[in-house]
Amino acid sequence: MNMKTTIAGVEFKNPIIAASGTFGFGREYNDFYDVGKLGGISSKGLTLLPRQGNPPVRIAETPSGMLNSVGLQNPGVEYFIQNELPFMKSLGTVVIANAAGATEEDYVRIAEVLSESDVDMIELNISCPNVKKGGMAFGVDPDGVSHIVKAVRKVCKKPLIVKLTPNVSDITKNALAAENAGADAISLINTITAMAVDFKTRKPVLKVVTGGLSGPAVKPIALRMVYECHKAVKIPIIGMGGIMTGTDAGEFMLCGASAVQVGTANIFDPYAALTVVNELTSLCESDKINNVQSLIGGLSVD
């Protein structure tokens, strides 16, 4: 059976990628299993300079989901290249660098720096709802998406994935804007802006009030958006949003995803991404599917 998939000329041994922000740089999870068995790893969101992120409380459990307002805590792109990237490359899986910024200049510069490194792909995070400036300012309307993607495309030498926010009225317009501006692929969905309230204290649970909702609660929304974008664009799609099982992954592929990212599941089960790989493989075996890519866009709506 062929479990390989290809995105923008990059071959993945299987379509399961550890999602940015939930897997660090893979070190801790590699203590549990060989993370090189995954199709790829998307790094912690990287900025030009180190960030401490938001103050606690910045993680909260919700029914069938999780809220986070971590705020892009990371060691900075130079530290990543010098200290984390060599380890990630040694794993023998596709390395995706997730890049974020507060200004257009930040995005352009980080793309320049990463383009000279050994990362395999760059995932442009223009959709993070957890910082007060940067991501949301660029990612909420087609003009903003087009502008920042064009600016980055001019300097980016690596295959460019654009990560889209679901906090819009019509995500297909932003998907088309990313495609027309030069994106090689899109990934979606990022988290949905949400909040939790503590009735007893009369205060928000999160210190910064709102955060990003992820987990099984968002899966139906994510499936719908992947399906809509698959009908709208020709470039590959990486789907994410509440994927917990191999069946979940298969459903995203049927809706048009060429690969998927497993995020929140990693937080409570360190083996989650590997389990999804194994379950999807078994699912293909039981359904006599010889090539996993045959699932892509195979949803029947008759």
C-alpha cells in the first residue's frame, strides 16, 4: 500500500503532520516514539526575536475542545536554526517551519532567513488569533492575504504554505487570494476565536480574555471549510481541526485535503499523531485502498 502524498513537490511518507504549536520541535514526543514515522512536523510558531508569550492562565479546557492564548512563545528563528533544526532534520521526516510576525517586514525577513536554512517548507501563519497585532491584521480579508503573501513570495525560496484563519465570512476568498498571490499550498483551519467564563469569580478564564478554540468541537466547521476551499482552488490543501483518529484524517482527505495536521490530540495523548498514522493505514487496508492519495477529494455528494 502506498501511504505517500506529495505537496508542492515535497514527498511525505504518509499524510499525517504534527501541527504547529502542539508538538514543539519534536524533542519531547521523540522520547515516547520515533516521530520520524510521521509524515512531517510543523514547528512551533517562530518569530524573528524570542517571545515569552502571554501570561497565565493561557490554556483552558472546554467541552470537546481546548482554548489557548499562549501568544506565540518561542525562542526566535535564529535559535531555532542553530539549536532545533539539526535535530528535526535528523528525524528523517518533512520539516515545516511555521513563521509568524507583527509587521510585513517581520514576515519578509523571517522568510528570507528560513529560506537559507535546511527547512523543507515554510508555513506562513497569518491567522493566529492570540496576538493583538500581526496575524489577524493580515489574514482576515483577501486584500490583506494577497498583500502579505506577495511580499513573502518575492523572497521565499522554499515551498510556501499559507495558514488561513476561519474567523472570516467566506474562507474561499482568502484561499483564492493566497493562491493567486503565489502560495504553493494552504493549510486550514487555525483556531476559532472564543472565550470561557468562570461564573464564581465573574472573570474570564483566560488572562487575555479570548483565545483560540481547537479540538473535536471545531471539526465539523473545519471539514466544511476544507471542502469549500477544495472546490475553489487548485493548489494542495492541508486540513486540520479536531482530528483525533484515522477516520477523522480520512474524512478530511475525502473533503479535499492532501495531508492533515494533528494538533490538540497531542496535548493529552503523546502518541496521538502516530495512532492516527496507524489507524489510517489500517483503514486503507480494510477498505482495499492501494494508494492513500485516491482519497483526496473523493467525497460523493450525489
